[in-house]
Amino acid sequence: MKQSIYLETSVVGAYLDNGEPFRRDLTIRWWEHEMAEYRAVISPLVVRELERVSEPHRTGYLKLVESLEAVELADEAAILAEGYIARGIFHRKYIADALHTAIASVHKIDYLVTWNFGHLANVRRQARIRLFNTTAGFFVPMIVTPEFLVSEATEKVKEF
């Protein structure tokens, strides 16, 4: 059985981001050569965020995710996200980040994949999420950047 990954919007955004060549190149290489090894999912929240991007990128982003499985934005995830905010794990203005985390938790997704270091791929916040989820009886996804999912074979390709 494949491990599951939840692709947060910043990973999709990195695929076409000419301003961050390292992230873009690593994301493209990982997406095209290794993502198929996982059960990759997104949520309606990811699609909504991508729909707000201006052209010419919006169409490209939506095309990238159109074949991916979409998990629902369950009421339980909304309640969990509110719990994160109530406990100060996320500030209310970052409700989308709280929701991404809650969706991955409720759907028991192994990895939440993000390039968002400020609000998601942050060890202090991850520790607080882990404590809260464990205490509340929710699954705790690992929050990682695509770098952490790159296999040795892809690393060898990068060297050449």
C-alpha cells in the first residue's frame, strides 16, 4: 500500500515559480519522477487557492492538479482547525494553513508536503500540532518539504 501525501498549495505553486529556481527544479524533478510512488491528494481548499492565482499561472496550476485525488473538507477538519486557532497554534489570519493541517490529520495522510516554512514546515509549530492532535486523538501527519521525499536515485540524477 502506498504512503499518502497531501499537497499543500505552495508545492503546486513551486512547480511554475521562476523566482525560486531551486524549489522549482526540485519540485518538478520530484513531481515527475517520484510522486507516483505515493497516493497524492489535494483538497477543495487547494483548488480554491489556485483559482485565485492570476493568469497565466492559474490555468497551469489547475491542470497540474486536475488528475489528483481530492479529499473532502470535512466538518471535523473545520472543527480541528478552529481548535488550532483557539490554542494559538495558528493565528486566525492563517486559517488556510490550519485547515490544510486539519484536512491531512482527519484523512490520516502520512505526509503534508509544503514549501511554507513560516507556518507549516516549522519545528516549533509541528511540535504544538503533534501535542494537540495526540491529546485530542487525531492522527499526526509528518509535515515535510519535497526535499524530504527525494529518493537516492533522484539525488544521483541531480548530481549530473
